[in-house]
Amino acid sequence: MRPNDHMRVQKEIKNILKDTASGVTVELKSESSIKYMIGSLTGPRDSPYEGGLFYVDIELDDQYPFAPPKMKFSA
């Protein structure tokens, strides 16, 4: 990942953490790599998922932001 892209990801993480109303959080799996994260989100109000907390494994490709992140729900 290029240095500018690394800075972009850091800024995106800060923006996610500032938005406490969304119910979305993200954290790095390891301080040594910005490519691997764990995200969480709450189930939307007035839906069957309300009250749930869902976790997502996130992996950024070396081509990010030109290649989408790989994401999958985790237990």
C-alpha cells in the first residue's frame, strides 16, 4: 500500500470512530498492519436484526482504494 493510501485509511478510520450515532466501529487487528481490521455494526432499528451486534473481518488489498476491501461476517 502506498504511503498516501495508508494516510487515507487512517483518516477513514478516524471518521468512522467520530460517528458514534451510526453504530459502526472499526479497529485494527494488529498495530503493525493497517490492512487487517475488525468492524462491528448494530442491527437497524425496527428490523429483525434490532439489538444484534455483528462483526465483519476486513482486509484491504494492496491496490486499495482501486480494489474493494474483502469483507466477511465473523462469529
